[in-house]
Amino acid sequence: MQFGITIKPDLSVSRIVGLTRQAEAVGFEYGWVFDSHVLWLEPYPLLTLMASNTKTMRLGTCVTNPAVRDITVTASLFATLGLISEGRMQLGIGRGDSSRRVLGKRPVTATDLERAIRDFRHLTCGEQIDYEGRPTRIAWAGGSPPVWVAGYGPKVLELAGRLADGVILQFADPDLIAWCLSFVQRGAKAAGRDPSRIEIMAAAPVWVSDNLKVARDRVRWFPALVSNHVLDLISRYKPEELPAGLTSYVRNRGAYDYQHHCQVESSNAEFVSDEVVDRFCLVGPLDAHREKLRRLRQVGVTQFNIYLMCGDEEDTLEQYGKTILESFKSSFSR
């Protein structure tokens, strides 16, 4: 299993760079940045700095979408960052949540997402596409980076199985991940692909503490974030098509304020129970984290991505680097 971090770009630029450098130094292999350009800092200048201050860490968006930027812009950005990083970029892309909804717009369709991924790959390889009836090519682009697709519903997960190099699953619930992977595998097999060659990321916040109340309160915002995607799923699928472990916890959810998106102790999270926190996140003493990581690896997770945005980020990196990463990698190497 590999390890990554995701940074919410509401910290100072110097601290974002410092956390990235620290993460690489203690053994994290991936560095991701949220893309929600209205709520937080623009990710692409930050990714440029992160690439310039690291040597081996792979870097990318977790996640962007095809609507807030034209796909030709995204392709040009990644082709440029590919040169700056010497080939270390990764595209994380989905249908869109906060960057769309804060503007009063809906996520794109699965069809739009699939078209954007295909166009992105052609453009970043310097190949021609038909762009709104006009032949279009980024002639100087030299190679497409890996594409990670984020999703929760069967349609997008099957799409990921057909097309993606990796899948982003925003929770650390082994049972729900196993459910998601059944659709990824179905899509891969339908496309004649080997499902075992698709990387699987579980992304979630962590908090190391013997005090479970403190730990849960630091990460309770995360299931509230996920609830936005769950409500979208409920609007598009029949109840029997979705697992109760994913849908039942949103029944008492009130309004969601995107101005407090991903915010510790936000009122957005008041409806989230301790049981849901424990399923979706990693909390408690280090032994509990190790056990949860073992379970995630057993269901097929190949990268655990810490949402590094709960406070004390430097301490979290130090604890994971010293006590989990090396022993876990050596014990569970692929």
C-alpha cells in the first residue's frame, strides 16, 4: 500500500509547501490538492510550487471536474505541469461538487465526464480531437498523466473500470469500498481490462488520540462532506440499488453551507453520528489505525490518502511517518 496526502488550500502558501516537503521526507508518495477555486486558493499555482519543492512525490488534483475549466485548459495545465514536475502529475477528476454547487450549478453527467477524460488523454498526448466541430490539438504536449476517477455511484464507478488508471473513493469504510469495487470490476471486465491493474485510493481524514471524543470531533466534518454526494445518488438511483450503510445516515441532514465546507466543528456536521465517523474515518490510538489500514488493504485499497485538514497537520505527518508508513509498507508490499 502507498500513502498520500490531500491539502485543502486554505493554509498559507509557505505552509502548504512546507507540509508537502515534510510529507515527502517521511515517506508519502502522493501529494494531492482540492480544486474548489471559489472557496479556496487556486490549485494550479500551488501544484507548481509543490512540484518545484519535491523530487519524487507524484502530484495532482483531488479532484477537479470538466465544467469549472474547459478541458482544453485542464489539458494544457497538466501538460505544462508535466514538464515542470518531470512527469510526476496525476489527474484526479470527477463530476464536481463544491466548486460547482457554490456557484449554484449541478455536477456534470457521467457521459460528460467520460468524454472529458477521453479528450484530456488525446490532448495531453499531442493528438487531435474534434472540439465543438473544430479540429484541435496541443501540438507541444508530450504525454498523458495517469487519470484517477472519483465517484460513488454505479455509473461512474463502471466508467472508472472501463477507463481509469485509478479510482478515488472518499471514505475508509471497507464494506462500502468492497461494494464500490464490484462496479469498477464490472466495468473493467466489460472493457476487457484486468481489474487488478487499476489503483484504488481510499481518501479520508485521520486523528490519532486515545480520546475518542476529541478524535471524532476533529473529523466529523468529513461524513458531512460525503453526504452531498450521497444525496445526489439518492436523487438518481432507486433505494434498493444503494447500500443502507451509505444512505441511511443522511436522513436527518439539514441545510449544507458550502462556506463552511471541510471545516472542523462546522455546524454542517451536527447530524453525523459517532458510528458513521468511525466507519468513514481513521480515529483513535495508532493500533486502531493500523487495523483499519489492514482491512482496507484486504478489500483492495492500494493507496491511503490522508485528508490533511484537521489541525496539527505537521504532527499527523510525523506520527504516520514514524510509526505506520515504513512498517505497513514492508509488511504489506504488493
